[in-house]
Amino acid sequence: MGLAAKVRGAGVTRGVWNIGDQLISSANNFLVQVVIARSVSETDFGTFAIAFAIFSVATGFFRALATSPVGMRFAAADDREFGRAAADSVGLVLAGSLVTGAALVALGLLGPFSAVLGQCLVALGVVLPGLLLQDAWRQVLFARLRPAAACVLDGAWGVLQLAAVLVLYTQGSRAVWTYVLAWGGAAIAASFIGLAQVRTRPRPLRAGSWLKEQWSLTRYLVPEYVLLQSGAQLAVVIAAALAGVAAAGALRGANMLTVPATILATGLMTFAVPELVRRRSRMTVRSWTTATLGVSGAVAVTGLVWGSLFLLLPAQVGLFVLGDSWDGTRDVLVPIIVGQAGSALSVGPATVLYATEGAKVTIRLHAVYAVLLIALSTAGAFLWGAEGAAWGMAGAFWLTVPWWFLAVRRHLRRTSVPPSAPAAPAPVS
């Protein structure tokens, strides 16, 4: 019992719950998309993919704008101060999602789109507040070191959305907008579960105050998110333009096979940032360095082992998973695995920088990475096709790795890493 208590005290149990939640969340999205893909035409599923992409971008944007500062600055706060931060941040998400949803409804009704896409945009606009609120409560629970509660929230959403789309499937519905309503309607229901778990009502009228209070952090987080998203998407588009659409499919296929390592990286970062914030007052430069190496090492080793399995398994396994796309995917799998190892090594420094309010440093490194990613993948695709593009992406990751470790070391020595002061967040230097 003594050892178990120590393990729990060290946060290992919470780390397992964080990773478990990432698995549940990814499984939710995967299963729902499988059901929808089997229910509608290929063209209509492409329409749903557009809606899902809009949702994904909106989710990342509002995390950077509203909820990420809760984990970075308020994980160690008392219940009253944390409740205020949760109410204000989720209030901003509620206000922003209502405005965004209304814009999507107007766009779907008035835009020069096909009837199917227009209906899909209207449906997404109606349910977007629920989708974003569900994610906002999830982020708040992570920040409060309650990943088990986040698992319950995501699990409830998963059951509700799967039940809703299965009802439509069994009834033979082929209208994609009905599936969007079912998917998002389940999130609306789940958002009330999140409200009950946190026991704090959103305060949308405080949205402006939250933006002003957290501007010293979000002014870096938001453009950083835009940089990473645009860089990754543009690299694939350019590869497709230079090496053919099959090249883009091969890159996507390889990335899909390495998803478990991505889930681990996301789960560890989501777990580690608030955990480290809570311990800021007791940590030294040496302990921060240990945390950096520990997170990076765990993600890198897992990614290498997992990715290498697909190089050793019989070709029939790859054909079963990816079908005709396997041949092209296998050609780019080695550079994708190498690149993912480089990406994994940056997770530790990024985690420590976020936990010590070093977002000003991370945005500079991510900007350099985005430029290298586009430049090297473009050159690689032009010279050697899909495999060249993959090696270019790997090069972008590895060229920035040393700078991540130098930057975090310099940041820790330059700042004394003072205890967080939630009542009056210190601006990023």
C-alpha cells in the first residue's frame, strides 16, 4: 500500500488516466467516422470531412485562446480562484462558439455551395457551441488534475454519439446533415455532464476580461497554433502538387499508422503541464531538466517501437489496414518514423516551457520549424517525390531539436521559475 500511495502521489495514476482519455477521444472520432463513411456516399463523406476539419480547427483555436491558460497558470490555484478562471475561460468559449456557429449558419444558407454542403454547414453551426463546450470542460478538468472525470465526460459523449449515429444508420438515413446533428447533439448533452462535474457556470459576459487578462500568453499561443496548422497542411498540399495526389495519400497513411505515438505525446503533455505548474515552487533547474528528458524520452521510445512494428510485420497486415494505399505508405514509413522521433524529442522542452510561461520562446521555435517544414518537404518532393517529401519533414523536425533543448535551458537559467501566482498572472517576459 505504501508503494501504491507513492505512485499515486507522483501523479502516475493521473498520467495513465490522461493517456486513457486521449485513447477514448480518438476512438470516439474514429468509430463515428467509420459509421458515417458506411452510411453516406463517398462525396457526402467528403462533405462531412470538411465539417470535421472546421470543428478541429475551431477546437484548437479556442483551446489556445481560452482554455490553455487555465492549465498553464491556474493549476495550483485554490478552488475559488480556479473556479473564476474556469467560468471566465469557458464563458469565452461559449460566446465565441455562438458567434462562430451563427456565421456558419449564415454561410450555409447564403454561400454559393452545393445543397449538401450548405445543409452540413448549417447543421454544424447549430451544434458547434456544444462541441466546443464539451472540449472546454474537458480541458478544465485536465487543468484541475481530474483526468478520470475527463474520461467519464469523453466516454459519455462517445456512447451518446455512437448511439445517435447508429440509430440513423439502422434507419437507413443517407443525409449527411442528420449525422452532423447527431454527432454534435451528443456533445451538447455531454457538455451538461461537464457542467455538473466542474460545478461552475460559464460567464460569457467576462469573455473580454479573460482575453485582456490572458493576452500576455494567448498572443503567442494563438499564432503558434495557426503556424503549426498552416505549415503542416501546406506541406502536404505542396507534396501532392509536386509528387501527385498519391503522395499525399501515402503521407496521410503513414501518419495514421503512427497515431498511437501521437496520442501518447498529447496525453503526456496534457498531464505534465498542470502537474509541473502545481510543483513550480519546489522545482530546481535540475528537476526541470529531468522532466524535460523524461517526457521526451518516453514519447520518442514509444514512437520508434510502434512505428518499427509496421516495418517488421508482413505486408498483409498493412494491406488489411490501408488497402491499396499500403505500397506508397510503406515507402515513406521509415522517414515518417525518423521524423516522429525528432518531433517526440521536442515534446519535453515544449512541456516545460509551457509550464513556466515560456510561450514567447515556443512560438519562435515553431515558426522556424514551420518554415523548414515547408521548404525541405517542397525540395524533397520536387527531387524525389513522396519519399523525398517525407525525408524533408523529418529533416525539419531534427534540425530544430537541438534548439529546443538549448532554448529551455536558457529560459530556465534566465528566469528563476518563480511559483505561479494565479491571482495576478505574471506576463510573459
